[in-house]
Amino acid sequence: MILVNTDYISGKNLEMLGLVKGSTIQSKHVGKDIMSSFKTIVGGELKEYNEMMNEARAIATKRMVQEAEKLGADAIVNIRYASSAIMQGAAEVIAYGTAVKFV
């Protein structure tokens, strides 16, 4: 499966199959959340949240690819990511794009 954030793939003619998406909502356990809140006082990178968001993007991407595979897609073009806070310490990540087949 080819994944790109452009609306084309060089040298390929594409047939659009439709929108595909994958999402997840992730949170950290209370202990790491409390430690991260202390970190905001002194500043610096919140590594636990970086890990959480990387994991969330990977899960959302995997779910998007699974949806595209069900359509018989060869690739997904125009991939985009969005995130939003659901509650303190929890975020939703959605990955979406257009499933395409090579013709």
C-alpha cells in the first residue's frame, strides 16, 4: 500500500475509490499525566505525550489502511491528519485520505 500526501503518484493513472479514514482516542494513565503536569511548570518536552500521539497516529493510519484494503485499493492519496483534545490528557487522532486503484 502506497501512502502519500499528494493528490497524485508519479507515473500512475488513478481511479478514485472513495474516502477512507481511521481514528483513535488515546490517553495516558494518571501517574504519567500527573508527572507531565509538573513538567509544564519548569518547561520542556512532554515525552509521554509525544509517545501517546505517535502511537495514536500509527493506530489511526493502520485503521485507514485496513479500510482502503477492504475497497481493494493500491494506494491512499491526499493523506491528512487531525487531532483534538477530548478531555484532560486524552486526544483523538484521525487519519483520512482518498483510496485509489491503479489503472
